[in-house]
Amino acid sequence: MADVTIYSSDFCPFCTRAKQLLKSKSVAFQEINVDGQPEVRREMMMKSNQRTVPQIWIGEYHVGGCDELYALERANKLDELLNS
């Protein structure tokens, strides 16, 4: 199974939804919390070219945010990506 990394915030409902989907699939993920850590948020922004959380990577593939994760699920592509 591919490594999954998610940059998130405790105050973000989209982060919660993304993590719930991954947990429902029994996917282990590394969560990197950006709350109160401007250097970590900057790192996320440099890697993703995005300012918002969540930012999700499956292996080396940058999924994007919660909407993109759910779009992969609806298109039946998420499991394939997770198992690559």
C-alpha cells in the first residue's frame, strides 16, 4: 500500500472528512498538523503550491484536497492509487 501523507488542521471540516474517508478504507496515513506552525505551513505550500488544508499525497502523487480525494473515490480510482 502506498504511503499517504495529509497536511491538516484541527479546525478544518474538510480535513476531518478526508481523514474519515481514509479511515473507512483502513488506510494508515501520516498526519502533519499545520496549526500554529508557520514553517510547516510554508513547507506544505512549497510542496503543493496551495495555501489550504488538507493537502494530500498518495506516494509521490499530489491528490490535492478533500474534494479531489472524494472525486477519486467516486471515479473508482482511489483504491487503485492506494494500492500502487
